[in-house]
Amino acid sequence: MDLSSINPVLLIASVMVSATPILLAAIGELVVEKSGVLNLGVEGMMITGAVVGFAVAVSNTSPGMGFVGAALAGALLSLPFALLTQYLMSNQVATGLGLMMVGLGLSSLIGKPFEGMKAPPFPKVEIPLLSDLPIFGKMLFSHDIMVYFSVALVVAVWAFLKYTRAGLILRAVGEAHDSAHALGYKVRHIRILAILFGGACAGLGGAYLSLVRVPQWTEGMTAGAGWIALAIVVFASWRPGRVAVGAYLFGGVSVLQLNLQAAGADVPVALLSASPYLITILVLVIISARGAHAAPASLGRPFHASR
Amino acid sequence: MVLSPVIAVFLTMIVGGMMFAILGKPPLEAIKVIFWDPLFNDQFASYSRPQLLVKAGPLILIAIGLSIGFKAGIWNIGAEGQYIMGAICGAGAGLALYPSESFLIFPAMALAGGLGGWAWAMVPAVLKTRFGTNEILVSLMLTYVAQSILISVSSGLLRNPEGMGFPGSRNFKQWDAAFNAELIANTGLHWGVVAALIAVIGAYMLMSRHIMGFNIRLTGEAPRAARFAGVKPARVVFFCLGIAGLLAGAAGLFEVSGPAGQLTGSFNAGYGFTAIIVAFLGRLHPVGILLAGLLMALTYIGGELAQLMLNLPGAAIQLFQGMMLFFLLAADVFTNFRLRFGKKGVA
């Protein structure tokens, strides 16, 4: 095994790239869960975002348009979930699973004509001055705009939840929907908005996979990234800052295992390629063993105004 | 209760028809090819009718196991992984004894398959009862782990030594003692289907006649009441996940030693996920699951036929099946709530 072939600067830079899709999806799901809704369909929305983003970007040769399309597609796909769980009061777990399957089917249907194509290049944005720094410049400040956007989004969500009145209302709806309702807040509307935001974020995350990370469309390409995003929200104890930590940790694991595979490490390939999932399980166990769950109190509970 | 699956299937046909129209296929024709031709078309029915049981067998077997857990509010969605591990363990146990022709080989493989699935399901069960880890995420993550183990063993440990280097195990079709053959020619009835029927009856007895079934339902509907009544939550978790893993593992073995024939990196056709739809479409009731499994098998075969005759993309069927679950959940509002027109209450 030749570990010297792994360049630490490029490693960190590629960790940021590989963490971004999970980070985007996870921060969206965080907002959804903070409003008291458990949407298990992240995987479905992500892969739909991936295919729609890719299709739009290829047709218009504009990655930017692709991302917009992906966000819209993710939000649109989450709409039936929102209506079903909020107005028809269906079981959130089952509906989320349905959303996942619809998304997987839909994506491979849309994606058929786009297989084997190449995504239009997405320019890197070198931040002036900072990107000229030795080592750190290449590592942290010469990425494409979505990487910065994802970090900014985490900060924005954190500030929104912590400092704004709307964020307080969102949290109130997630913690005690009956009290929030009694105070006159529209529980359903707030939750639907949160679900749509989560869908849009998952769509963006998916599009980042198909437009930047890979960059092409293959069937089932998210390969559980949406589920890892869900796990990261639990791992993060529903805190935006920790979501970022979690996402970069998992991005790191998946990049490292690829690098180890390439470097010909003396570890079975099956173990390496399963390692992101195994580590997710391990982390979940550690988090749940500590017992500090901090889950929103109304998470997964249906709301009906008559009670 | 019975009506909403029927409404859901009907709505899926309508919306599915619209989808086919958008894809530029004749909608009525497509619906007919999917739901009617596999059973009654003169040209294809003789081939596709046996396929109905071949496909329904694993779906029903897995869905029965899942439904028991779902009743208790235990969301095992990693049946696909348990199915794969059952196939690997069962096939591995058989191949270890190659080329013995003993009649005990196949029962031993079935047992090993069931135990493999059971062991894989015990991981989320132990983690849930011991550490309170969410079983949804763990069981799903384990599916991806199982998938990479499958790819590894089918091109490594269990690869056919006479396969000229191609990935994939020995073909069980060429080894009578281990082959899960059709029991009655041209019916598609193999041991997996028999097991599925036994599971349907067993699950019915369990859920309606046995104290464990009552405890499971109680845990799902009123967890607090169940604890006061002395039901140990951990036992319910172990039981539900164990049964689901056992049945999924057995289904995997029956598939790999019969219709699939050999262990390859992609022998699993996503039955573990489709079985979730089957379980819900069957209202988590054994008899309902039997019917839903047959229906879902029909959409698989019909989908293949539509691929052949109308050039319909295979993914359309996957979408079709997903939609069915969605419409079912939507139609459920009519069973859970009563519609009242014209009267506006105070919310």
C-alpha cells in the first residue's frame, strides 16, 4: 500500500465536495424535522433532484439552471407527501417510504435518455485573496459556488432557528403542535412550507451529485446518500452546526475509503465500500447510547386541529 | 377497510394511464398489457402465468414478516438486506457440501438461509433494544452493507470454480439436490411459494389466535398500555425483527436456488422494498397480503411484457408500484375519517 499517493490538500478539498450533497439534504431535513415532520423520502427527492438537475443542465448547457430545476423538482415531489401527511393525516413513515419509491422510479424513467452523457462543467469560484493562501487556499477557498452556498445555508438555518421569530414559531410547532395551534399559528401551513424547503434542499443535494461530484447520471446513483442525511440529522441532535460536522465526517469517510481503494490498501474492498454505512450505524449507536436525543417532541406525530 | 386498496389500484390505473399517455404509449393498451395479458393472452399466458407464483412467492413471504413488525410499530425496511444475506448464507451452506446428492441438502440450505436473514435482522434488534438506536436507519444501512458483501462473495468466495473467471456462483439448476425445482410442472409452484402459503396461514393464526399476536398489536396501538399489561417491549422487537429476517432470508434462498439459479451481484430484484408496498396494500393482514402479493407480481410480469411489446421503460413499473402505495395512503383517509359536507365546525 502506498499512502504517500494520497495528497492531503486534495483529500480535504474532495471531502468538501463529497460532503456537500449530504450536507444540503441534511440541513433541509433538519428544518423539516424541527417542524415536527419525519420525511423518510429524502432519498427519493434527492435522486429526482439529481436527474432533473442533470436533464435541465444538459438541455440548457447551464449548471445553474440545473440547480434551480432540481430544487423545484425536489420541492414539487415533496408536495404530495406534504398534502398526504398534513391534510389526509397519513402515516409519515409509510408515506415517506412511498415517496422514496416514487422518486426512485420517476428518476430512472426521466433519466433513461440522459445516461452516458456528460454534465456541463461547473466553474470553480476562487475567492479573491483567500484562495491565494498557501495550502488552505486550495483546500477551502477554491471550490464551486454550491460548496459555499451549502455552508452559508447551514449558517442561515442556524440563525433562522435561533434568532428569528419565524424560527421560534417553527420550533414551537415541532415541539408542541397543540400549543402552537392554540396560540393561533397555522401548524399545517408551517409544516408544509418546511417540507417544501426540505424537498428543495434534497433536490439541490441530488443535483450536486449528478452535476459536480460524479458528474453524470446513472440509475440509483444516490446509493443511500439520502438515508445517510437522515442519520446525520439524528447524529447532530437536531443542531445545524453539528449537521455540518456530521456531513464532513461522512464525506471524509467516503473519500478516504475511495482513496484507500485506489492506493490498494490491504483491506477487503467490500469492507471499504461498506464503511460509510457501517460507520453511520456505529455513530448512531454511540449517539443513541448516550441517551441525549433532543428530538423535537412532536416529531412524527400527526396533527389534527380537533384535539 | 377493504375498499381503499381497491380505490388505490383503480386510481393508480387512471394516473398510470395518463403517465403512459405522456410517454406516448396508448394508455388503455398499456393497462391491458400489464393487468390482463399476462394471465389471458393466448400467446404469452402460457409463459407468464407460472411466473405469477414465482414472483409472488418471495413478495408474500417477505411482506408477511414485515407486516407483523409494522403492526407493532417496528419499521424494518431492510428486508432487502436480510433477503440478500439469507441467499448468501443458504447458498454458501449448500455450496460447502457440493457435490453431495443427499436429500438433506436443500432443507439444510433453507434453514441456513432463514438463519442468515434472521441473524442480519438481529443487528437492528439488538441495537434497538440495547441502545435505543433507530431500527429504520440501521436496517436500511445494513442493506447497503449486504449488497457489497454480495458483490464480494459472488466474485470471490462463492464464485464458480468452473465458471472461467466469470462472477457468480455455481448454477443450482445443474445440481438436483440443491435445486428449488417446480413442484408441479408449468405452475411456477416451488418450495418458496409453499413456504409463503404456510407463512400466510401461520401469520393469520399468530395475529388472531395467539397471545403473542395480541401483544404485538397492543404494542403497536398503545405502547404504554402494553407495558402496563406486562408486555416486554424488547421481546416484541426481537420477535418481530426475527420473524421478518427469517422469512426474508428464506425467500432469498428459495429465489437464489430456484428462479435465479445462481448467486450473482444483482440476483436480488428489489423484492425487499416492493414487499413494503405489498404489506401496506394488503392492509397488514395475511390474506390481504396474499392478494396484494399476487397483484404486485402481476404488475412485475405485466411490466416486463409491456417492456417487450410497447417498449415501455422498465422504470415506469417501479413508479407505478410506488404510486400505488401513495394512493393507498391517500385513500386511507376515507377509512380513518368520515366525510361531512356543508357543516363547518369550530376547529
